[in-house]
Amino acid sequence: MKGIVLAAGKGTRLYPMTKPVSKPLLPVYDKPLIYYPIAVLMQAGIREIMVIVPPGETDTFKALLGDGSQYGLDMHYAEQPVPRGIADALLIGREFVGDDSVCLVLGDNIFYAPTLGNTLKKAAKNNAGATVFGYWVEDPRPFGVVEFDKDGKAISIEEKPRYPKSNYIIPGLYFYDNQVMEIAANLKPSARGELEITDVNLEYLKRDQLQVVPLEKDFTWLDAGTADSLLVAGQTIKRIQDSTGRYVGCLEELGYYEDWISTEQVHATGVDLKMTLYGQYLQCL
């Protein structure tokens, strides 16, 4: 399975912060925002990752992430020339994905739970159809709402419904088999001129191949797309790290526990960053 991080948004809701810097490079507590969606892919056992970035930003992202070898990853980069919707990431990454299945995650979404790795690896093993996640919220009306049965089979998806059929919304994390390449290639732009990921999910629903994994209340999902949510995300990460003693989104640690890099590699990075708590944390692994 390949992984794609869609990190090409202009971040206009965060202006003026994002005028000089891409949104996924902004800090969320002690790490760049882009670390967190990459961490999600790593916890799913995915090593080959493409990051889709804004035009002219490839070198900036490469300066941060390099070829990924320091995390045990194989990183690739592509640019999205114009914003054409989430599903456009699948077309941009078509050659990269090839005949594989793919996990697509949005570059401003953060997921955390003590059991997250197990949940993601289980979803990655579904070789037929699509798997999305259902996150319980008090008021689902501003979101895409998914209704599903007791076995996790999707029944309906509605975008910003006035009368939601459930309290579960679909956050920005999607597992697809290779059918998604054909589905994405046949999408028509919506009224707002974008290729909608909801239309991809609806096609899988029509084929009776859409599975929903509910993320219960011990899961944390954060969408760091506004100044308020970015602040809340940073505070939440700090609180989790302070209470657990474990770092969220630490790519070196995840690569080490997946057995993709050695203790020596982790400690070498820790020495390079020894003036920071992050570096000191790595030296203790």
C-alpha cells in the first residue's frame, strides 16, 4: 500500500500566517503540522509516501523531510498546480500508486489514540473496496455525515445535511483499493469546480464496498485549518505528551518501532537536536 499526503492547500483561512509559509509547515506545538499525517501513514505500516505540495514549494518540503530515509521512509513529492479538490490527489499520484492500494490523508488532519496503530493496520489489510472512519461529534451538520450498520457497512453519506442521520462524520483519512484510480479518473467536477472525495466514497457506497470504522471517544481528531483550531491542536498535543510521556507524531520513534531504522540512527538525530526537548526525547529511546 502507498500513502499520499495532500498538503497543497493555500491556507487562506490562516492568513497572514500562511502568506510566507505553507500551512503544513506551521508548528503544532513542537513539530511541523505535516509530521502528524505522515505519522498516521507510518502507523498504518506504509513506507512509500508521496507529499503533494503547492506550486513552487517542493524544495521547501524537501528541506524538511528529505528523501525520508532518516525515518525509514521512501518520500516522493508532486505539486498540485491549481486547487482542484481532494480527489485530484489521486490523479496526481496515479503513476506513484501504480497497481497498489492507497491511503490518502489530508495534510492538516491530526489523529491520536493509544490504539491508533492497530486500527490503521487493520484498515490497511482490507484489500477489497474502501475504508473510511466515522468520528462522533455533537453537531455533525457542518460536515460530511456517514450512516452505517452494526457491521460497519455504510448505508448513506450526506454532505452538510440539515437533518443528519447519524452523529458520525468522515474525517480526512481514506483507505482505497486500486479501483479508486478508475473512479477518480471518471469524476466530474462539482458545482464549485472541484473533484470531490465525497463522490469517490459515494461510488464505493453504490458498489456496496464502503466500510466504516467508528473512532470512539478515546480517539482524538483535530483539523488544524483555522487559527483557533491550530491553537487547540497545539494545546492538545502538549497535554497528551505531558500526561503520557510519549510524543505524538514523532517520525523517528515510529520508524524505530516499525523496525525501519536503527537505535543508532535515532540517537544520531537526537544528538543533532540535543538543544531541544524533542532531541533529548530521541536520545532516551
